[in-house]
Amino acid sequence: MDNKILLKINGMSCNGCAMNVQRALKSVAGVNSAEVDLASKTAIVFFDGPAPTIKALTDAVKKAGYEALPAA
């Protein structure tokens, strides 16, 4: 079973933005998949084994032009 990390994403305004964020998250080592929801402005990152760091995830999203924060 995959483990998951929930992130809040800021700066998305369309489905293309959501796809860009999804691609950025999936590029991080250790990430199996990512689901980005434009309506709720959230992303769920799924992984097996050691968790990718929050910094690696937020940096990847920032490089794509958006902001990611750990969700409460």
C-alpha cells in the first residue's frame, strides 16, 4: 500500500496548471504518483519506501511556477 503526503497548492488557475504541478511532483525521486485537484487546490503524493522530503516536493512545485505547502 502506498503512503501519501497531502500538499496545499497555490497559484493554479486551470487544468493545465494542475497538470504542470502533477508532472513536477512525479519528477521527484521516490514519488510513485501524484493526484492534483484544481478545485480544492490540493495534491496527494503517493510513495513506497522512504518518503520524499517536503522540501524536495515544494521545490519541484516552485520550479514549475507554483507554491506548495504541507496541508494540515
